[in-house]
Amino acid sequence: MTYAIIGFGDIGQTLARAFARSGIEVSVATTRDPESFASTAAAIGPGVEPATLAEAAKADVLFLAVRFQQHPAVAKALPSWQGKIIVDVTNAYGVPDEELSGLPSAKVVAKAFAGARVVKGFNHLVAAVLDQDPAIHGGRRVVFLASDDDAAAAEVGTLAENLGFAPIRLGGLSEGGLLVQAHGNSWGQLIFKDLVKFD
């Protein structure tokens, strides 16, 4: 499996550091020229590879770590997203509910990335918390995952474990996805809940 992070702000860089800590190679991309953030990527680790959006979009699993409003532009990077796994790390806080057409924000993302297998995840914690060592007091920091595709959720769950986290699946995008969704002026019930799982 190949991995990429689209978006290289606070959350994108935090995710890149998680990959680097675990020794897993990952491409990072924005809409800008890769040279503009190459030094930042190099400082994170040798396995963090700056790429163009088109190059990064070729990965099997892509973390969508841009502002929610930017996801339609990213979706245009490939003519087809068929079979790819998109990990939706966006939050739609401040986006009026009418702009979501009554759908969970992850369902809106899924419509834009037609054919992709969308997993909502890694979005419920602020970057400063997500950036901490996921190993805590003998347990592991929890990341929540929601998806309508069980196989995709399992794949991302395995990756989360390899990154040191404890994945907890919440069901589908219309059920569990709402628990970790920001929309309008409200936050899902599990947003900001920093939990640790002990095996």
C-alpha cells in the first residue's frame, strides 16, 4: 500500500510526523509547487516525500487534510478515484447546514470523490494533541473511524495501529460519522474527546 497526505498545514504535518515516527513512507502534497514545502518535509523525516497533487493522488490511501471548503478542488486532481481509500480528516465547522444538503459532511466528501472508499477519521483531536506520542501510560490514544465500507475501515484501522494509535470503529458515515463531525456551529459528541485504550 502507498500513502499520501493532501494538505500540509498543522494537521497534515502532524500526520506526516506520525508516519515518520513509525518509519512508514508517505507523500505530502498541496496545490503549491512541492519545492515550496520541501524543506519542511525534509525536517520531519527522510520518508516524507514532497509531491505534486497529481503525483500524490496516485497513492492507494490518501489523507484529506485540507479545509473542508477545498475538497472539491482536490477531487479534480484525478479523473477517477475508483477503489482508492480517502481518509476524510476535514471538519465542516462554520459551513452552513444548507450547504451540506442535510448530509453528513463525510457523505458530501464521498460524493465529490466518486468511486472512492471514504473513511472519516483522525479528525476529532486538535493537531497539538494528535501530535503527541500515542503511547500513554501503557495504553494507546484512540482515533475514531467511520465508513460505509468495512474493508476500507479495516485497512485504515490497521494503518492506525501501525502508527501507534488505537482505532475504534463507529459504524457508517451517517451514524458514527455524525459523532465526529463538525458542521454549522456545532461539534459532534466525540469531537475533542482525548481517550486512551488499554489492551
